Amino acid sequence: MHTLIKQYIESNAFSRLIGMHFQIIKLGEIKYEVLVTNQHLATPNAAHGGLVAALVDGALGVAGLSLVCHQNKVVSTIEYKLNYLSPVKLNDLLVANAKVISAGKRILVIECEVISMPETIMVAKAIGTFNAYDAQKAGFSLP
């Protein structure tokens, strides 16, 4: 695992707070997961949309990071569009699959689908634009 990925995991308190965990499938492609608990609910039956938005932003970002970390770069969100397709319920396992679909010198376009398990229902779809920049600017130390 690349040093910047390790540093990202160690410094990302927000993902730990929400309970999100990721796996790099290959460079530019990841899987990010979160189990919906009581702390994520907005109504007695459904999770807050912010949980899905946080999962999507994390998935898009880590997909980009996994591609550019070997250049000692990190990414930041420029924008993303998120479509909510179905409600998310207590005890659902949300699986976000994200993949870089275009990468220039600085700008990456990344897509993401969020599937709710065990029903295998697509609950969200997103596409985002990210900026790749020197990791030291974000406070990371380089090897």
C-alpha cells in the first residue's frame, strides 16, 4: 500500500466517525462501504442523505487518490452530481463502487454507483470532477 494511502487512512477521522472503510480494487477503482446504523438515521425508517453523500464523496476521492498517489499527488473535490434513487434503511450495507473514467494532468472525472445490500438495489449514482495536486500542500509527508 502506497505511503500516501496509509497517511490518508490514518488522518481521515471523518470516515472513522461515520464507519466507512475502503478497498482498492486496482489503480483508479475502489469499493467503499458503510453499514447503516441508528446514528445515520434521519427518520425512523431511512438514513440521512448526507450519509450517502459522504460515502460518494469519499469513494470518488479515494478512486482518484489511488490513481495519482504514485505521482505524490492527492485530490480534492471540485464538484459532483449525486442522484438519489432509492431510500437507504437501517442495517443496509452500502457499497460504493467508484472508478476514474478520465484523467488529465490535473483534472479527473470519476463515477460512482452505490448499491444497498442485501437487496442489491442501486440507491445512488454520481459523477464528479476532482483536482490532483501536490500532497505536501495538503499536509502529507512524502517518502
